[in-house]
Amino acid sequence: MARYTGPVCRMCRREKEKLFLKGEKCYSDKCPMNQDPKIPGPHWANRTKLTNYGVQFREKQKVKRYYGVLEKQFALYFDMASKKPGMTGENMLSILETRLDNVVYRLGFAMSRAEARQLITHGHFTVNGKKVDIPSYLVSVGDVIAIKEKSLDSTKIKAVLEANEQKPLPKWLSLDKNTNSGSVVEVPTSAEIDLPIEVHHIVELYSK
């Protein structure tokens, strides 16, 4: 499976805002965005004024990096969103939010989406009682996502649960701390997504 293996913090610097890709580090003074927020590369890159296409392209890149999705899969999600009833941009965000790796992160079972992907591929989670090790698996309303009972003995998972004890929960999810499980109670909307995304730029880009 193809994936980005370069320096993650470089992505934030390129998009000129924190994408929160490194968990706790993003909230500390060690975050490169606090030390050197300039765009990586030649000095002229920081002076370039974006064209309309450039704005649309950068918005697409930013969203891809938020969710850890590569170009081909991102295009497939857009195609899927355009075929569903309703607004394409809204559908697109709903699809991205209901990826299993994002749901695991939102529930506080991982410190970042990247960590969620790693834990999922290692088989630490179930959906409706069955093990799912595919991070891109799309959950539906009513699905129950839980940490496997054996995985609760993991020092790493115990530390994550403790660190995320007070993490706010999106309205479209419910969490049962007694059973270390959560469920999808409704389809997420753009208003409930706490990310600075202007999805209309992406729709305009793909509509050309």
C-alpha cells in the first residue's frame, strides 16, 4: 500500500498551518510550526502569490494531508461524493470523516490519524464485533467501533486512553468509556468538523 514516508512536519510548514499530524508534539514547543513556520524550499516560495488554481490546489493538498489520503483514493472519494444526493463538498467531508482511522482518532483511541492507521493495521479494533484492519474502511450510522479486549493490556493503548481522557467528542459520535467502544449516531456534517476547510475550492478544482 502506497503511503507518504517523508518528514511529516514539513507538510504543515508547506500548508502554512498546523495539520496536527504528530499527536502530542503538535501541542508542544517542539512543534516546527512554532520554531520555523516558513514554507520549506527556496526563499522565493514564501513570496509567491497564489493564482486561483493555486488556492484550489493547496486546499486539496491540505485536506489530503489532514486525513492521510493519497491522490488516487482522494479522487475516488470525490467521484463517490458527486454521485450521492446532496452537495458534493458536504458529501466529500462526510466520507473522509467516516474513514475508520479518523473515527478511531476522533473517539480518542489514538493520538493522531497516523497512529490510528498503525493501530488498525495491527488489528487492535473491531467494528460490530468483527476485527477490521483496513484504515480506509468506511463506517456507517449505527456501527460500533471497539478496542479488542486483548489490546486493552497494551501499554501504548492504556497511555493513549489516559492522555485523551478529556478529549472533546464530536456530536455525531457516542463513546462508552466502560466498554472502550464508540458508535456512529449520525452522518457528520461540515458544521461539526473542527477543521479550517474550504471545500468549495476542491469542488471547483475537480469540476474543471
